Amino acid sequence: MTTTNSSTPEAARAYAVEMHGDQKYGVHPYVHHLDAVAALLLPYGEQARVVGFLHDVVEDTEATVADVQSRFGDLVARCVALLTDAPGANRKERKAKTYAALAKVTGDEELALVVKAADRLANVRACVADGHRTLWNTYHGEHPTFKAAAFRAGQCDPLWVELDTLLSPAHMPAA
């Protein structure tokens, strides 16, 4: 495995691609999703993009928070840890734990909230584009609780405006 001490978006992308390996995002290589999240994070700076590329690496691969910390630093590792769902019996239980943790975030760790908004927006965009009504319904149902936990006024409002719009009934994919 390649070790890098560089906390650049390019280094984070390379590490994430290596760790996610052959995983898929729908029919696409997993990097398709990571690139979509990182593109949404362009206005929020390089560190946001680093976290964006790494946001699923602990949850979905063999990588650990310690691995992320040694390669990309403490703040990135803390943000990735916040974005990693806690264990639970089902999605509802996992998300409840994650949202409870996100609701308490303050200070520099609020970077994780920006990344989480970009991640959710990328997921919802994909649902709308690909007509995944069942998953769209899941995101729609979670949205009030998710927004109550992760939204901070003035932080990344354009992401939230689009997310709110895409989760309105007018954008529900056809059955």
C-alpha cells in the first residue's frame, strides 16, 4: 500500500481509489461517487475535498481512522470518524447514532458537516438521475432529522438549497 504524508486532494483520491478497490457505486467504479462529492466541495477548499475523497474509506474498506490520521492528519481523521456510521442492527439505528454525533459537532470539525451535505447531495442527485425511487424515499424520509443534525446556517447553504429542492415531491423519481 502506498503511504503518503501529503494531505492534498490528489493524495486522498489516490488512497481512496486504492482502498475502495473494485467496489462499485451502482454500475460505476466507486471513485465516480467520490469524484462527485469532491466536485461539490470545490468552493469549500482543499481540506474539504481531502475529507470528501476519504469520507467512506473507514466505513467501507479495511482502512482505520489511525491509518487516515497518519496519512492525512488529525482534523481529517476526526472528520472521517464523524462521517463513519456507528455499528447498528439496521440503517435506521446506524443513522440515528451518526446524526446524534453530527448534531454535537462544533469548531473545526464542522468541516465534516459540509462534507456530509455534499455526500448526501451527490447521493440524491444520483437517485434522481438514475430513477432510484426507493433510495430517494429513504433520503426523503430521513431529511428532516438529517438536516436538524447537520445544517448550520451560512456554512454551505447552496448545497442545502439544492438538497431541499431535489428532496421535494416534485423531484421524486417515477415509480
